[in-house]
Amino acid sequence: MWLIITYKFVKAGLMLGLAIWLTTDPEAVYLFGQRVAHELVEARPFMVRLGNWLHTHLTKHVIERSALVAWLDGVTTALEGTLLLLGKPWGEWLVVIGLSLFLPFEVYEVIHKPGVGKAIVLLLNAAIVVYLVYELLFPAHRARSRQVPPAG
């Protein structure tokens, strides 16, 4: 459970930092994105498509929407981490529901556009969902696993 809580707080910090940057300096984000797109086009032949796609699709509107998504994800993730840290059972269900909602999209992406990173994210999220559901459905197991063995 501590690994999940740590993950939640690290992710929340990163997403909130990104949200702040996207919100406070969208022009710098745009220029950075265009610089990255240029570097991708110049770097390797297999990165040209990604660089061209980024150059074409990076707009002020996309940056604004990305900021909104980053704020939403950062705040939600921080809330989940806090509820887990406080030991609130409904916090665990919130995490399960939140992660479960993304699994169909992740499966679709892995099937239609396979990639190692996508597969790793899918497996990690699925493992967390299975672990949390097991812990929530079998509270007797949870109580036994948290007991300190008798000394001697």
C-alpha cells in the first residue's frame, strides 16, 4: 500500500507542477513544444512523423485543455493519495474506480497501437486495481497480514 501512496503523491506533484507551468506560461510551453518537434524531426528518421505530428497539433487550445486535464488529474491524484494515507476505505474504492475507468482505453491503445510503454502502464494499473480489489474484498486477509508476529 505504501508503494501506491508514494506513487500517488509523486504523480500528483508532477501533474500539479505541469498544470502550473501550462497555466502560467502557455507561450513558453508552446515554444518548448515546437523546439522538441524540431529536434525530433532533425534527430532520427523514425522520429520525423512524431515531430511533424507535434508541430501540427500543438496549439494554444491544446495547451489550455492540457492544463485543465493536468489540474484535474493532479488534484484527484492528491486526494486519492491523502485518503489512502489516512486509511479511508472509500479512498481505496476511489482509486479502484479511477484506475478501472482508464483500463478499457489502455487495452484499446495496446491492441491498436502496441508499445512497450503502453503495455507497462496497462499492466501496472491492472495490477494495482487487482491488488486493491483483493484487499477490499478480503478484509480478514488484510487484518492478518498487518499483524505483528509474536516475539520469541
